[in-house]
Amino acid sequence: MPYKSLLTVITDPAGKAPQLDSAIELARREDAHLDILCLGIDRTQTGYYYAGATAMIHQETFERAQAEAQAAEAAVRDRMGAEDIRWGVESAVAQLGGLSGIVALRARYSDLVIQPQPYGDGGSTEAEATVEAAMFEGKAPVLVLPASGLGKNFARRIVLAWNQSDESLRAARAAMPLLKAADLVNIAVIDPPSHGPERSDPGGPLSQLLARHGVKTEVSVLAKTMPRVSDVLCRHARDEAADMVVMGAYGHSRFREAILGGATRNMLEQAEVPVFMAH
């Protein structure tokens, strides 16, 4: 299924979110409609204030968040006025605890959500909550962008991380339009189990599935020579001169990921190219 409905969520009051240019470029490439949600974040923590202050603080923080959302919407409208794509923009206010519902509702009816890296130097709590809401509650694939955006050769050479999990298979299927358009898709299998169902041909069944869709594939079986799977995957992406990585998100429980880290979180922290994820 082609991508015909794209979504990006902006929390920058100036409307200059780094993912906006990339979202516009991808919408033009896919001949898609781009929906832009400008969120004002009310960071009030109810119960943390002295008696009698709660209502006053709620009102002040809500008005500030509303002003930020409206300012972002106005800036986006000015920015999009000269674009030749189909687009729409709206603004809303959400507390951090209620952000997931607003984002999930929009993501649910989108083919792809485009967001900046939620972790690392440029990350934020709302960026993390937005990515997770789109993937888990919205059930939408998410394209997570580094600071450099899509890059000039976006999705020409793709590394697809394969570990036989449901998540990685869903990511491969969700990324099919990009995989079909790529010059080469490298299926990376790291330390495949010696007694698994694909023990005699790691990555082979997936390669066959993709080839029948016209995807040009090759398989790389890699040893885990570094402490983290994400380290091996990032190094392999650099070796392959890949412009995008496709992988399943959160193979372990989200609680375990939050406490111990994991391939998903580590990958989003250090990836130098866009990462396409689905759960």
C-alpha cells in the first residue's frame, strides 16, 4: 500500500521543527497528503503545588500552551503557503499525561508518521511520548529522523534488521513501498539462533517474500562482535553506506526497555540515518 496520508507532530512554538522539511519532501515524493499537528504542551503536575494554587497554575500553563500551539500553527501556515503539496494543519493543547490520546487518534488514520529523534541531545519528553503514542496506541509505522533529515539519497540503500520477530516482519511489510523503490535492501541478521526455524538459511524466507514484490535484496549474517546489537547494526549501516534502517520496535516489554535500554532505544539515540520502525 502506498503512503498517501502522512502525519508529523510539531511542538516548537516557532513552527520550525526540523522534521517539517523532510515531511514535505516525502509527501511530494509519494504524492501524499501531509497532516501537521501543532501541539502546545501543558506541563502542569497536579498535586505538586500548595493548596489553592492549582487552579491558578492550571489556567496560566494552559493559556501558555494554547498560545504556543496557535503560534506554531500560524508559523506552519506561513511556511506551507508556498508549497505545492496537499496539506492540512491544526493545533491542540495536551498535558504530557494526555498527549498519547491526541497523537494516537491522528496516527491511527495515517500511513506513516514522521518525527525527530526522541532521545539524545535534541530529544525531549514530549518527543518520546509522541513516537511511542504513534507506534503503540496509533499502530502506525514511524520514520524517525536524525538532525540531518532525510539525506540526499534517502532510501536508496536500506538495511533491514531481521530477527524473525513479529515486530521486524511488520516493519518490513509496512516499509514495502520504500523497499520496492530502493536500489538495494540489505537484510541484516545478527547472531541467528543455531536451532531456529531459519537455521539453514537465515533471512532467506524474507528475502524470497521481498523479491516476489520486486525488491532487490541481499542477506548479511553478522556476528555480535560488539556489546550491543544496535552498535553492530549502526556499524553495518555505515559499512553498507545505507541511507535508512528498517527495524521492529521494542522486542522486549516497554518497561524493560525503559529501565535497561535495548536495541530500539539505543538505535534511536545513535542512528545517523533515518530509522523506519513499526511494532
